[in-house]
Amino acid sequence: VNTINPKLDGRTEDVNLGRLQQDLLWLLFDASHLDKYPMALVTLAEYEEFDDDTKRRLSAEEILNLAVKSSLIHYENALVYPHTSYGSYLYRQSKYKGAVQRWKDGAQVLKNYSYSKG
């Protein structure tokens, strides 16, 4: 579900396909199937941030916080994307101090990344 791409081209999105993806993500969320999928939580948060029509159950910030927690718990904090997405969200909300902190958390993930396969 997370890999559905509603973009028709570089500038246009299929609104119906995007709405379908958002609805499917909420169904999965409600059934606790997204608990171990921080990337899918980030996608859901993006829909919630930019969707004026939605009746928010959780805010985009709350969902992004869940994505970071999921990354910490299930992936030993090995995923940078939840941190950087959260930082970008906070930046768009003019919460610059929080954004820098989240980006710093993402940099820490990269710092701990091992490039060796052994």
C-alpha cells in the first residue's frame, strides 16, 4: 500500500488514487498493522498534513512521532527517514528548534551506520 504512487507526472496527482491510499493506510493503522512500518506512517502523516478534507484522528505530528518510535523499537534506530521527515514537517510549521533536533537525530542514525557487510 505504501508504494502506491498517485503521481501522474511531475506536477499532477490522481486525487482519487491518493485518497484510496490514505484510506487504506488508515485501515491498516486502525488494525495495528503499521506499528512496524515507520515509512508507511510517514506517508500517512504527509497525507494528514496536506489534506484539508480529512477528519483528523491523529495529527501529522503525532503520526510522525509514532514513526520515529517504531524505528527506535523495531529497527534499532537504523532508519533515517522518519527523523528527517519529522524534521521537515516541523520546519514547515516554523518550529525550527524542533526541526534541527530531529535532523540531528537523523544525523546520529547515519553516524552509527556501518558500511561494512561484516
